[in-house]
Amino acid sequence: MRTLVPLCLLLSMLAACARAPDPAARPAAETDEPRVAAGGLVEPAGEERVIIPQLSGRLARVLIDEGDAVSAGQLIAEIENAEYRAALAAAEAQVALRRAERERLRNGARREDVDQAAAVLAAASAQQRLAAAEAKRRATIAERGLISTEQREQAEAQAAATDAERRRAAAALALLEAGTRREDLDAADAALAAAEAERDRAQALFEKSLIRSPIDGTVLKRDQREGETVVALAPVPLARIGDLRRLQVRADVDELDIGRVRVGQEASVHSDAFADQRFAGRVTHVSRRMGPRNQTSGDPAEKQDAKILEVLIELDGQPPLPVGLRVDVFIRALPVAPAGG
């Protein structure tokens, strides 16, 4: 009878060991290791970019579809822009005109123009001398009473006219030889600057009609098609683009747990859509500002005014998680520092 008691005790111990769960097989959230649990959403590294046109108009071309790979600066859509294109061409022509005018003033008169003005002055001087001599001759004859006073006055008027023409030709030659005045050059520079500013404005408007990808990435969703009318800065975007080469999770850490989370901590992500898988990652950013909860479960009993701290977890590798998927996040927690420590 004495040997039966130890045997029963041994059998009880073996049965208890068989019923005890293996800690390694338990979910990360149920292990004895301290962890911070939070809800989060999967998003592309660098966040999803929402493409909203800056001009209103009809979409002439949409060059992307969902799933397409795009590069930064690539043209992905075009708004009808014939009016903007014409305005840009007119502005560029005005710049060319103003630049030519400025260069003409800077270069001054051509040698040919100066020579021509000198020839005109020489001819005018000859005409003036001839007219002056004729006026003098007629004045002498008039004194003798051989011609009328009217004829003498006509000769004097002709002499005065030719002298005026000589002085005009001399002034024209002096102007060409003196070159352009400083104020004329300044006015030409100002006119060119104004034309260039108008060209830049026309260029900016035209460029806004050409919608380009801001990043390298993948088209996650295309919301509008060719022929549809877009409204500038409307809430309906053209498309959404994200870099799927790396994924991250934006988690809402409760205010009671923020003291146990730091950059560099290991984390794991779980989703009901991938029930048997855990996706490893690491905390890469901890916000410096508290805010309202971003993710809600839809449970009416959930506190809507709860304060959270946003934490970013970069996932290892390229897990098959779609952008926007709601996941559960478990972060290996730090011990809470004692007060005053």
C-alpha cells in the first residue's frame, strides 16, 4: 500500500505536464514577456501620396492604371491645356522680342547707320551753303532795285530752311555717335524682366495641367478616368501612389503605455486575414505629440476621446499585407521607469 502513493503522485505530475502549453507555441501577445498591444494600419513606407489636380478641367489623358509602377516626375495624367499652351507660346515670343530690343540698345548704332547719317549731314551742309550764297546774292541785287523784295525774302527763307535741315542731320549723327543712354537701357531691362515674369507664370500654369508622380512607387488606386472633369483641390483625388518596396504600420499606442515604447524596439504584427502568421518589424518613429485615436474598432463601447501616441513600425522583408489593412501590433515593452528614477 505504501508503494501506491508515490506511483499515483508520479502519474498526476506527468498528466499535469502533458496539459501545460508550450510557451514557444503561444501567441506573442499571450507570452509572459511584457509587451505593448496596439491597433494599427498598414501603409507604404513614406506614407501614401494622394494625387489631387491643382487645376480644374477635363482629363485629356490618364496614363496609369492600378498596379502600375511609376517613377518620380513621370507624367501620369494631363488636363486639356490648349489655352495654357498658347499663352505660354505668346509669353515666350514676348520675351524674345524684349531681349532683342535690349541687345539692340546695348550694341548701339551700326557703323553703316553712322556713315549714312554723316552722308546726310554732308548733303544738308552743302544745300545750306548753296542756299546761303543765293540769299546773299539776291540781297545785293535787291539793294540795286533789280529784283523785288519778295524774291529776296524767298531766298532768305530757303537759306533758313536748309540750315534747319543741316542742324537736324547733325543732331541725328551726334545721337548715333553718343550711343544709348543709361535710362533707355534700364527701361529695356525692366521690360525684359516683366516679360520673363509673365512667361514664368504661363509656364507654371501649363505645368499644373501636366500631373506627375511625386515619388517612385506603385499606383494603389486610380479614382478618375479620361474624359472626366476634375475640380482643383476637390476631395476626390486622381490617384493614390505608394512605395510598396517597404511597408510600415502606423500604430495607436495608448497613453498608459507610451513610457514603455522607444525607437529600435522589436515588434510583431498580426492580422485575422493571416491568422497563422506573425510579421516582424522594428519601431522606427515615436511621435512627440499626443492626439486622438486614428483607428476605431466600431465597438460602441470603445472610448472615442482616448488619447494615443502614433508609433511607426517598419516591417521586415516584403510581407503580403495590403495597404490599409487593420492589424494588431505587439511591441516588446520596456520596463516603466520608477518615479524620480
